[in-house]
Amino acid sequence: MLTSCPRPLSATYDLAMLDLDGVVYIGGHAVPGAPEAIADARSAGMHVAFVTNNAARPPRAVAAHLAELGVAAAADDVVTSAQAAAAVLRDRFGTGARIAALGAVGLFEALEAAGLEVVGVDESADAAVTGYGPDVPWRDIMRLATRIRDGLPWVASNTDSSIPTPYGEAPGHGVLVDMISRFASTTPTVGGKPSPPLLEETIRRVGGSRPLMVGDRLDTDIAGGLAVGVDTLLVMTGVTGLCELVEAPRSMRPSYIAADLGGLAEPQPEIVVTDGRCRLGGWDATVAFDGILAVTGQGSVGDWWRAVAAAAWWWLDTTGTTVQPGQASPPR
């Protein structure tokens, strides 16, 4: 069940860990209202960190992109899965360890900043690390995969199966991780979400006694927050839609839901579900005996999503089956 919060989230939590794509921006454009919402959260006393599974770009490049979109950001505000992977390697093998790396500049710079030595795939190494890199040669993948099969410890920046591109969704680093894992009969330690290192590294770097993870993906952002024991806010501006939301297992359900980042400035209402019916803020979300979800009334977009999620999850937990959305569609 969703959690209630009588005060604005920005007054309750002191650190907002924001996923980027689908939350702050979509491609080359800011999500409408996101720059203003982030500025308002900071004015309310919240620290803001930008957390990304993208290991290819260094933090300074991410910060520059955010600034172009009207979001004030310094390199220190950005934490990447490459930095999380580098921290894992440094903690395990020590400063100065030799790391055979496959990836892009963001990964190499993170390793060097952590005091690790980047070496080639054929050189003597203490461990291997992989990250997304569009120009990684196949011969290097083959060589490192055989070394991992033969016992070289392996850390992966993330396991994202897809990435957004100007020409649509494309295979992400997770596809390479899956291939090497099957070939080498082993799995890596993972730095990025939903594994804990990225958010743990963010809290260590930025600080905050009451952090809140904010994202648009259930399987990485929300599951990642749950993995480190922090509350989570799902915003409905990215990849999660109605079908994904109503099917969410307990391991991927957020503490809160908001239409967009403006939800940081809002309290979260108490949710009550009675026999598959949730009345909230002018909306009436009901699951009938045949599992069909119906929503009537009018109110805010955020309350629509909250009422639908609460009713659908009640049905899923009670019956073990997923609701059928029927004619339900979110207001605009």
C-alpha cells in the first residue's frame, strides 16, 4: 500500500536522488516543469543528486547537459554507475589495483578518479569491469570474456537491457552482461540500480539522513531504493504506464506516486481501499468481481494514479491476478 505523508516531501526528506531520463529530461528536452520543481525543492532545503545508470558519460558532461536544459547542476551533483563500480573495485582490491576495462570515457575516468589503474584486456589485472561503450571492439569483448570465464573477478556498471537513442530503444549494456554471463557461467557484481552500490555511493557523496529515491522505472529506480531501504517516489513522466503499474509486485512498489516532479512540493494523501474500491481526491477507482478496473470522477492527475494503483494492488494481492484496465485512461 502507498504511504501517506502529511507534509510536502521536500520538507520531509533532505535528499532527493533523481533518476535522469524520463524524470528530469527525455532525450534532449527537459520534462515540462522539471527545472522549476528541482529549483523549488532546493529552495525548501532539499539536497538534490542526479543518479544515472549511464556509465558512458562523465559527470561533467551530464552536468553540462542539465545546465543546457535549465537545471542548475555541478559535476559533484551527478553520480554514475561507473563511479559506483569504481568504488566497488577500490573497496575490494585497494587503491592502485589494475583493472581491465571495457567501456567509454565515463568509466575510464571514474576508475582513475578512484585511484585505480586502467589496463588493456590482455594485460595483467586484478579484476575486470565492463560498461556501455558504442565503440568497444568485438575482439576485446571476446578476450575479456575468456579471462572472466577463467576466473578474473568481474564488476559491471549496470544491467540495463535497453537504452534510449535518437532512433528508438536500442540494446543496452545488460545485453552484453547477459552474453558474457552465459558464456563464462558466472555473474558480475553490479554497480548500478537496482543493486545497492550506486545509491549507497550517492548518499556517501552528497549526504542526507532522510534520502528519497525518485524515478520512473519500477525495476531499477524503485527496486533500487527498496534495496537500500529508502523511501521512493514514482513519477509518471517516463517508461512506467498503466499496465506496468497495475502489475507491479511488492518488490517494485513505490512509497509514493506523483504525476511529475512537482510532487516533491506536495503532501501524499492517506490511501484507503475497501473491497477493491479506492476513493481519493474526487476519483473513484473500483475493481469489479470480474477483475475489470473502472475509474470515475475528476481530480488531480496524481490522485488518479494513486487511486488506480491502490485498487489494482489490492486486487493483485487478494486474488493473485492482475486487473484489466478496461476503459481506464489517465487524465491529461
